[in-house]
Amino acid sequence: MSLLRKFEVSLALLSLVAGVVFLLLMCHLSFAFNTVFGIVYLTLFYVYLRGRHRINIPVSLIVLVFVALQVDALGNLFGMYGTRFGPLQYDEFSHMMVQVMVSPVIVWLVQNVFKRLGHHLSIPLTAFIAACIVFSLSAFYEIIELWDEKYLHPGRIWSPLDTATDLQFDLCGIVFGTLLACVLLKQPVPRQVLTRA
């Protein structure tokens, strides 16, 4: 492995750790810090994929991820967690909306990775695989919340059913988000000319 490749892998791992630490501490940080960190982190992610791997994620999908971070940050800023937001608790609304906005970029990334590997999967199959990935990431986020609750800031987990409720609303958001991605990313089917035998 070349020195440049080792540096790149080290940087990628460092970025992953920085993202996990950010998610661990996000609800305890200021709105301004969360906003700036979100912009910088997503910009670096976008620039890296575009420059190093020639993956041109639509900027609109990156903006959706940023808005998803803001849903959580605004809830913290205004003390919405633990309060009702329409028919839901804000925590439930937040988990659902974050997944609605994050799922399309994951579907797009999975679709493009498979294309690069020479596999042309249908959008519904790609969306299913992406949904499984997003749900796994959601489960990992719940572990991050547990770490915060157990080792740093007790009170982040509201009730014995908090984790299960969060995952339930994550799943609802993932279903809506992947359906949205299917609509947004659907490619027109070319017309076939029928010939008479």
C-alpha cells in the first residue's frame, strides 16, 4: 500500500471518528457550531468524492442531509425534545424527518456504486438495499445515544421505550425517504419499437 493510500485511509477513518463524535455530542453543542460543522463536514465529503472518486452527488441531496442535521439542531436550540410537535413528540418527528431527508442520498450513492461495479439494479431493489443500510446506520445512532446516556450525559434516553420508538419512526422515515428517492431517481424507460412478425 502506497504512502498516499495509507494517508487517504487514515483520513477517511479520522473523518468517520469525527462524525461519530459529532453525533455523540451534537445535542450538547451550540446551534452555531452544529451549523458550521455540518457545512464544513458535508462540503469536505462532497469535494472528496467528486475530486478523488469522480462521484458527482447532486448538491440538492447534500442540502437535504444538511437540512436533516438542522431539524435536530433546531430541536435542541428551542428545547423541543420532550415536547409535542403536532400529533408526535418532537423526538419522533425528528427521527422520521431525518430519515426522509437522508435516504435519497444513500439510494443515489448505492445506485452509483453498483453502476461502477457493472451491476445495473432496478431502482426498487437499489432502494431496498439502501434502506437496509440506512436502518443499520439508524441502529448505530441509537448505540451512540446509549453511549452518551451511560458515559457522558444521563437523560438523553427519555424512557424505557425511547430506543424502540426512535427505531420505529426511523423505519417510517426510511420507507417514505426511499419511496421519494424512487420517484426522484426514476429513469425514463426507453420505448421499444414493436415489430410485427
